[in-house]
Amino acid sequence: MSETTSLVLLGRKFEGFDRALTAQLRELSEVDARFELVEIGDLQHRILDGKGTSSGEYDVLMLITDWLPSLIESGKLVPLDEYFDADPPEGWPSAWVPSLRDLQKGPDGKTYGVAYHDGPMLQLYRTDLYADPKEQAGFAERFGYLLAPAATWSQLHDQAVWFNRPEEGLYGTVQAGFPDEHNNVYDFLTHLWSRGGELVDADGRSGLDQPAAREAIAFLHDLWHVSKVVDPAAAEWDSVASGVRFAAGEAAMMVNWCGFAALSADPQSPTHGLVGCAPTPGHDGANGSAVTMNAYWVLTVPQGARASLRAVDLVRKLATHEMDVLTAIGGGSATRRDSWATPEVQAIAPYYDVLEEAHAHARSVPVDSRWPQMAAILNEMMRAVVSDVAGQQALDVAHRELEALLRRTARSPTWT
């Protein structure tokens, strides 16, 4: 590959990524690189189903951690250890909390990426609504307890019902219903885990026939079709669109990626200065607990990269504190501890003070090369629920399909 040939970074279409990468590559003027951002479905098709890792068309990939086990097991990503041993990224590895380092490791113990954009999910809420004395008094009179960010799912349901005023352009909450194997699946897993359930049990069997799964699917179906506290249009919203709608003031609260609180940082935003963050609610029952979904975007180098050394050097440069701050300023979420502590970054969004604590209670999707097939099953289940198929009916179908997959591909369910 000629040194004059531009490196190409491929990632997900998101304005925050666009702004951040534009600023970062401007600062890294000595690096000849450009980027291409596409919709998440297109990105998944190119990476998991196409030849995006082997064609030589892309040198750096920005990927969601869910996809890494399959790509690592099939040998499609370059391990970075030998490069980092000789010249590690600034602050590597202690500048990142463990839960932002673990998901890009393979069963061989090698590292295949560096975090670029952080989750995790938190509860985002409108501070102006929650602090309004009239709202507080009315809520307490109706539900018998003080209005505050929900500690349990039943409280979240109460609050969504209370604030649901579609005739005023305000819904109780926001859900990302678009079937892209992303937030729709994550929402179900968060509810499942918080109720003490598991997708795959210790014996490698489907956990979708258990009470926790039934409770989770019933709760989500209720939000959409019984209590109707979600805008029906949200069936076509992905995670980004749902975050944009919340920032536009169209809902009182939501459980979503913490980074979407940064969408209100613009002084022109209708929710500027009016968004707070709190932990994800937990289940009311004794077997449940609060769970924070952990999935994040990492920079990786595909085996088909035309110049691996230059590609790794770009990843290394994008991982510095300076570049991480630019990620936050652009509208992404910083991943480094030293960035979280920077006053400039803390002023952007209200969640940076709680990220380390949130990561201590985080869970991720099964670290399993079969995850893409599992996600497809859950995706169809949630597509059915959003379309108003009875939750139990959709769950039964998913259970049979997941059980068949697990039997057909029996193995140790996760890497340890």
C-alpha cells in the first residue's frame, strides 16, 4: 500500500461520530485518513455478512462490542498486543475501567480493539418536570409516594403513566422499537436480568420459558399497547432517533444510552440544562436487582487492512486523552477515566460523575460467537411485541428457536 493512500475508517452513522471524527482527523493532520459512516443495519451487513473485514476497502472499523466474539473466533480482526507492547496507547490500560477493556478481548486473552464511544444505559429524566411542585403534589396524591427518578420498574411505569400527555406532545417514556437487533433487544435483556433471569442458563438451555422472561415481555408489551405511554411512531425509531426525540422534549424520561444526555448540551436545545441522569431501575421482587447494559463502540483493525501498522497507529492516536475529549465535545461519549474527570467534559453532560459507578454494575450480551443468531431471534420477538403480538406468544416462539439453536450448536455458552 502506498504511503500516500488514505486510510479508511468505517463506522456507524451518528452525528456525534461525524463531528468527533471530523475534529479528530483535522487535529491529526499528519495522518492521511478519512471516514465513512453508514446506518447500523448496513454496517452489520458489511461486517458480519459481507466482506468488510477482508476486502481491503477499510483499514479501521468502529464496531459494537456485540459483534466481536464472532469476528474474533473467525480470525477477522488483528490482535493489537504486539503493537501495544512496543508502543501502547497513552495511559494503556489503566486509563479505561475494566468493563471498557474486557469485551474486546478474545478467549486467547489478546486484545482486538480500543473503546471509542462509551455506554452504558442510564435513566435520563426531565429535571424540570420532576422538580415541578405541582407535578410532585399531583403524583404523590395519585400514587402515594414522592416523585423522584424511578428506583424500580413499577415506579417507572407509574411515572410514565403520570406524565403521558400525547395531546400536549409529551409521552411518558421513549422506547427504540426499530428492529435493528440493538436497543429493542437490549431493553428486553435489561428487564430479564433485573428480574433475576438469564437468556441462557447454566446448563446451556434457553431461559425464555422462565417467570422472569414472562414478566419482562409483559412489561414491555404493556408500555406499548396497554398503558400506551410510548409514541406509536417509536416503532420506527432506532436508538439514535429515540435519543433525539427525548432531547426534543417529547418524553418525560427514558432508559437509554447515557450519551444521549449530551444531545441537550446545545444551548438551542429545548431540553438544555433540563436533563438529569440516574441509575437504571431495578425489579421490585427479592430476586431482582438494577442492571446497567454495557455495550460500547471500539476501534479495531480488520485482517484485510492494507497497512496494519498505519491502521494501528491511527487507533493509538484516536485513543489519547486529547482525542477522547474531542469525542465528548463532538457528541459522543468519552471512554477514559481522565476524560471523565475533566471539567470541560463534565460540563457537557450530567452523567460523567456516575460512569465509573455505573460500570461497576454493568452486564453485556453473552460473550458468545453465536450471539448474532441469538440476537436475530430476540429481534424478531421484539418486532412482534412492538407490532402488538401477545407477549407470551412472541416469547414462546423465541424460546423454541433459541432452544433449537443451543441444541444444534451445543458448547460452553460463554468465554471466561
